[in-house]
Amino acid sequence: MDRRGAVQAATLVVMGAIGFTLRLPSLSPGVQRFVEDRVEFSVPTNAWRRAAEGVFLHESGVDPYEGDMYHETPLCLIFLTKAKSLGETFLNRLFPACDILTAICLYFFAKNLVEAMIIQQRKDYASLKPKVQLLLTPFEDIPKVPLAVFIWYILNPFVIGSCMAKTTSVFTNLLLAAMLLFTSFGSNPVARVASLVFLALASYQTLYLFLLFPALHLYLMTSVPDKQRSRLWYELGHLVVNLGIFGVTLSGLVIFSSMIMGSWTFLRGVYVFAVSSPDLTPNIGLFWYFFTEMFEQFRTFFVCTFFMNVCLYAIPVATKLRHDPPFAIFVLLILITIFKPYPSYGDVGFYMSLFPIWRRLEPLMKQTLIVSVMLLIAVVLFPVLWKLWIIAGSANSNFFYAITLVFIASQVFFVCDVTLAHEKRQWQLKNNAETLEAIHLD
Amino acid sequence: MEPSNFRRKNVGLRLLAILMCCGRWTECAASSGDSSSVQHLLADSFREELLITPLDTEHLHLQFKFTITTPRRAHYGHVDLFPKSVADVMEKHALEELHLVLTQGLYRHRQWGYAAEAWAPTGAQVYAWFSPDDTSTPFSSAASQHSVDQRWKGLTNSLAGLFCATLNDVTNAKSISPVWQFRPQGLTRAGSVNNSLVRYSTLPRENVCTENLTPWKKLLPCGEQSGLARLLNAIKLLSSHYFSLALNVRPVCNNDNRKSCAVEEQLLQATFTATAVIQPGSVQDFNKLHWSLKDIFEVELERGCPLADQSLIYVDQGLPGSPMQEMALQPFPSFTMALPENNHRLAVYDLANSTTFNGPKFTLSGKSPSTVQPGLHEPLLTTHRFVAGYGQHKGAIKCRLENHDPTSALRVQYLEVLPWFLRVYLHTLRLSVPILRSHFRPARDRIAPHHIELLFDIPSASSIEFAVEFDLTLLKWTEYPPDAHRGFDVPPAVVAVMLKSPEQCSHVTMMPGFDSCFLRLYTEALLVNLPTPDFSMPYNVICMTCTVLALAFGPIHAYTSKSLVVGEKESAQRPLVKLKNKVKALIAKWKARRTRVAVPDSTSSAEQDSSPTS
């Protein structure tokens, strides 16, 4: 066991070093310039150029939120100003270092989660038919899955590109990973508070992440003893406490920001911007072309509809997956990435690296080939059609729009497939059924 | 911007004489806040001038200048010579100063040298100083209580109507309040020089045509009926290389003291300027400049405007020793004079004096000596601005400024107003010399443009470059003009500089009260291509995007609201199904009873029918 542990640790260190090196912009300045300009990686809410612009304006004594260039949060502004003052070399190492830290957090999160899953399923499904037992998470997943998560994150081209382009998605991902890690520590009250604080920080950074709260709350509740959970008052008490910690932290952050900036203008620049998506620069999301082509009198209506749409999923998904809240968080992360106005490859890469945790769903999934081919086509064609439209002028915006639809559809198919596979698995385990025949969705 | 002290003094004396004769010299009103008590001691005056400057072997610079003054007051109920509509605009929007210029073509200062007084950017430019909201001054009108933005909007709309120009396109998204540039040119008073009171805007795409020239001419006291305005032949002017129409209104003082001016001595001065660069010669006259007013305008002058106090034509003969001094003028000028500021010699024709006329009509012609050296007016500072980069994603705006002075550095004020749809990254701003002072204001989408003002020195005999990078953004499909692929115009940059010695000023006339001459250059307006959406797509995009949305919504809705169960047993337990079966059974029972026909097992068959099948 010790030897295996040593091998594991060595693998982690080597992979971490490789990942760090791959992310250094000095390794391939050409690639770095390429990804920095790519709209798939850099969107208005996370682009490094915009962040640098905000820092410059702040240092020149101009309120960065007065203009329409800077959409990061004030604390991020302060942080980046400090980081930038420490020099270019420091910055070039800060981003890869944060990304490696994220990978480490995810590694331990996956480890804790797989262990908890195995304990839980031993408790829940004591006697299963041998064929059904294949659906369970085996013991060998305990070393394998966390390593897979680590490697998927470290070597994920989406994440590497996002880090090389110095997008602030790197920090959001780190906050999310820290939230997941602390949540997986279970009943430890400090970890509970920390996970809620990290969720507040992540929501402060990227508004839509507040939608993870219901799922996170249920996740935190899994570590509460069953005796307490069965009582309504305890449950309500926990909800109030969790909501309180989250709400107080988030509002504290916002108020603190307004004190730093001396005004509330940042609310417009950060949160109103994130909802109303006035910047129509093309990206991989659903919004830009829709609102470019929108009839003026319906704009407000559709802004509201789209915001409601993304908010709609939080509670139903969390309720449906109340027995498996980590999976609910995973599903919600995908849905938020699909439906937020400015998604980037950084967000896609993050949820993708979590997928190995639920790799036991893979045999039950029906559309993996379709999804992966669509994804591949989209990823290859994004730069090609961009070039044809923007540089060569031989294609038009519809080409790029079409490929964003393919990319979004692939993610939609993936999330539908993975949820349905999860449902099937749960059903088979619950009913001790070997096959899925004779069942249907009622 | 008086052309010379000489002329100004002369006018002052004449005005004074007229007033004395008319006996309107009443007791001086106390300079209190009560505007109604201000007596009008001065009458309106009108002066028309034409300055002809040979630029090089081919081009002639012609500048018509019509100056009308009226006593300044709060309410212009009645005016004599001063155009009533201009006075109304000044009053209605509570303006201190108004500067409007409409220009066709680009003034090539690198080739032509600096022109006298008027340099204008391509298209339309308007800037105005507004009165502060301060009722203690004698000229304040009720309009000064409206916000400056409101008054600016009203002003641009009024001017649009007055000059048939699309100045109503001037919105806050195209306007700035310059911090150091565009200072007041006339009288100022305490509290009125505050950059919240100035608005500046340009419309580089504005086309200037006869429809602007006609209303402009109508504002002159003599219209186009007589006087120098008769020469303003639209066809000839608009086919010139450069044509610019300007209106400048500012308060001036009847005496020379700019610092303090008694209320009753303040005048409102409107200057109508028309400038053209014309190529008069034919191909045969290579290297010879041979021109006559008759050939240029195809109109002959009969006399000056009878309402004008002065009607003068000047021909600039350059510095002593310049080949232009040998220009043969026909007829002989009334007199010649030297400008005290820069030693330029001017030949002057007084149209009020009948001896000037060498016949019933006045024809003026000039013939330059056999060869005129090119590069006669080597300008001291030249600019060149251009867009760098390719594609419709990002680019850079660069401006090269060259100081040709071999000995001394030039201190330059540089102003860039860039439209909001260029996402300008101010941190990429590069200037090859240190910036002494800077002012930045980032753009807000559809609300305010980028505003960059810089102060820097250009070292002697060197060239420096200003560069700033930008991203191009997609606009809403309704925001594109019908010719979306033509590109979007970026207003020119403004370069202002003080030239130290009079020799440097070349053609530049001196600003009164300054030791050095003030020069303002406008760079080229630029054209950038924005990415365009497909304008025929709105319905398709709405449909397809919503389809993808529904693609996710449907399955997730089904997933979260339903669960996998095995068939009949559980679904039969559902309360609704139970209720339905009960009701059906009851109905069947009732039917059976009513028809009094015994139907065996009717209830059980009904139940079977209603139970769901897989």
C-alpha cells in the first residue's frame, strides 16, 4: 500500500510539473498569443486584456466601472493590481500555480467523494445480483478516479488554454474546487463554513454560481446524522444557518467592495452586465447572436426569460438528485455553462475534469459517440469559421453561429445523456434489476 | 482671432464715430445684475473680407470672412444686421460661444502649409460653451437653468434645422467635454471656464453640399445679392479640393482690454467663414500660378455690400523675399501693408472705394513669377494617422507626428475621441515620448465615447508615434447603417500646439493677446470595418436558438419532474388515476341502472380499459 501511495504521489508530482510547464506562456509564445485572442477562451467577463485594462484605469485614478471594458469584481481588481505590481514573471507563474492548486483540490475532492460513495453504497445496497454489482463503484476507483480527475484537469487542453490566456476563469475554478473540497470533508463544521464561504466567493466572482447553493446545501446535509435529518425543524435550522452563512458572506463581500471602490457603480459593471449581456462580441455561448438579431422591443423580455431559464434548473435538479448532491452540482455546472451569457472553455474544461468521478455511468450512456464527435467538430471548426468570417471575409456570421449551436447542442446532449444514465443506474441498483428492459419513463 | 490689430482698431474708431453722430450716447448703466438696465451703446456692424493666398504652384487658398457684431444682451428681441436666427439660438440655449464648421475634403497641411485661421476636420464639427446657471450675470437667460446636456441636444437640433445638416446625429455618445482643448475664444468671466460647460462633437461622415451653403449665405446681411458673398458660387466651391463653411459666435469687447470689459461694451460677434482650396490654373501653366477671380467663380463683382462697414480683399504675398512678392496683380492694390506679427505682406483692395474699380466690374487677377519653389510653406508640424491591423477582430490606431523644427521641441496637446464601438485598451497606449499630462475617460456603450487627452513634447527634428489598440465589437443589427460594409467613421484626432516665433507661423495669423501663435491641426478621419451579422436572419436566429434552449429544457424538465417506475402497479396507485377509475365506475353503474339492462362485469371491464398500458 505504501509503495502504491508513493507511486501515486510521484505521478501527481510529475503530472503537476508537466502541467505547470505546459501552462507557462514562455514555453510557446505563439500559442499563448493565439489562445489569448481566441473568443472561445477569452470572453468579456474573464479576458486578461480587459482585466489589465481595469488595473490600468484603477491605477490611473479612473473608476474602471465608469467604462464598459472591465467586468471583473472589485476584489479581483485589487488582487490583480497587487499581482501585476509584482512583475510579469510573477503573473506568468501565478496563473499556472493557481491551476495546479485547483487540480490538487479536485484530486482530494474526488478522493473523499469516491470513498464516501463506496461507504454509502455498501450501506444502501447490501445484497445485489452479481451483474448489478458491476454498476457499483469498485474499491479500485479510490486511487484511480482521483488521479484521473487530476490528469483530466492538468492535461485538459481547454483548461491549459484558458490558463495560458490568463483568463480569470482560473480563479473562479480554484474557488469552485476549494468549495467542493471543503464540502467533501463532511461533518467538520469549519469545513462546512469554508465551503459556504467559497461558494459565496465564487458567486461573487461569477454571479450564476449562486445557483449551486441548493445542491451544496443538500450535500452538506448528507453528513448530518440521519436522526436529525428526519426532523423538519433540524432540517429548516440547517437551511437557515447555511443560507445565513452564504448570504452574509456574499453581502459582506459586496458591501466591502463598495467600500473599497467608494461607489456602487461596480454592480452595474459586474452583475447587471452578467445578466443583460450587452456586449455582443461573439463567443461560444447562446446569447451573442440572439441578442444581435433581436428585435429591440423584445430585448428586455428575452433577457429576463434567459435569466429565468438558467435560474430555473437549480432547485428541481437539486431536489431530484437529493440523494446524490455532488452529481447535482456536476449537472448544474454543465447547465450554468450552457446557459450563461459569456461561457468560455475554462468553464467547459472544469466540469469535464469532474466527469471521471461518475465514469461508472459511461456504460449506460447512449450518446457518447455523438457528443464527442460534435464536440470535436465544434472545437476544430470554431477557429476555422472565425477566420473565414472575421479575417478572410469569405464566410459570414451565420457560419460561426451555426458552430456555436453545434457546440451547445453537444453539451445539451451530454447533460441529458449523463442524467438519464444516472437515473437508470439508480433504478437498477434500487430494484436490483439486471437489465433496463421493461422500464419506461412514466 | 482678429486678422490684425490694424483692422480691429480701425473698426473700433469707426463704430465710435457712428455712435457719437447718432447721439445714442446715453448715460452709462451701472454694471449691476439687472440686464434690462443695460443700455445699448453700440450698433450692429458688418465687415466682409476675402483673403487670397497662393499655396503652391497649383493651389489657391481663398477665405471669405463675414464678421457681424451686435451689442450683447440677455434678450435679442430686435437685431439690425446680426442674423436673428443665430441670436435666437444663442439665447435659447444660453450659449457663451458657438463654433460650427462643415467641411468637405481634407486639408493637406503637409502639402499646402498651414492655412490662415481655419483648419477644420472632414465632416461636421461643433463645439459650444454654455453659460453657467448663474442669474447674477446680466446676460443670463432662463434657459441657463436647463442642464448642459439638454441644451446641447437642443442646440444641435437647432443647428441641424438652421444649416440643413444632420447635426441632430450628435448625441452624448458622440460628445465629450474637452479638458484642455477648445478653450473659449472670446470674453470669459469668472466661473464660466469650467469644462463641464463645454461640449465638443464631430460627425466625420457629414457631407457638405449646396443645401448647407444656401442657408449659410442667407444669414449674411446682403445675402448673396451683393458684396463678396456674390462670389460664393456653389458649383465652383463644391468642386474644389477642400471646402469648409464655418460659423463662430463669441462675445468680444469693444475695447482691446480682454481682462475686464464693461457690460455695455460687450459685443456678440458672429464670424461666417468660407474657405476653399482651388486649383485655378490649367495644365499648360505648369509651374506657374495664374488666376483671376472671374475664372475661379465665373461671377463678377460689382461692388461691396452696401451694409458693410468694410469690404476688403487681401492678397497674401508672403514674407519679404518670397517669390510671391513678385506676383503681378491686376488691378494695382489700394494699398499694401505688412502684418506686424509675421511680416507677411498683404495687398489690400478696398471695395468701398470706387477708385479700386477699374471699370464697372471688379476683376482681380494675379500671375505668379515664372517658377515658384515647391515646399514654400514647409510646415513645422505634420501628422499622419492610420488604422493598423487586419481582419475585423482587432486593430490599432496610430498617429505619427513629426516636428520639422531643427532646434526646438514642440509642446503638443493631443485629443482623441474614439467611438464606443471600438473597445479601446488604454493600457496599450504607446507614445514614444513621456506623457506630461493625461486625461482618460473610457467609453460607455451607446452613452459616451472614449476620450483621451495628452500633453507631450516632440523633440526637435524627430518623429513620434501614438498608438492604441482596440477590439471591434458586433453591434445590434438595427444599429448598422444601410451600407454596413462601407465601414464606420472614426473622428479625426486634434493636435494643438503653440508656435513660438512668428516666422514659424508662416500663414498662421496671430491670436490677439498671445505672444505666440496657436495652431490646431486635425488628422485624417478613419474608416474601420466592423463585423456584421447577417441582416436577414432575425427570425431564423430566434427560432434556432430557442430550439436549442428547448432541447435542453424538455429533457431536464422531464428528468426532474418524473421518475423511472415499473408499469401498472405504481401508476395505478396515483390518486388521479384512482379517482378517474372511480368516476368511470360510477358512470358505468349509473348507465347500467338507467337502461335497466343487466350488463355483467361492466365495472371490471371499465377498470381494465382505464388502466394504463405500457
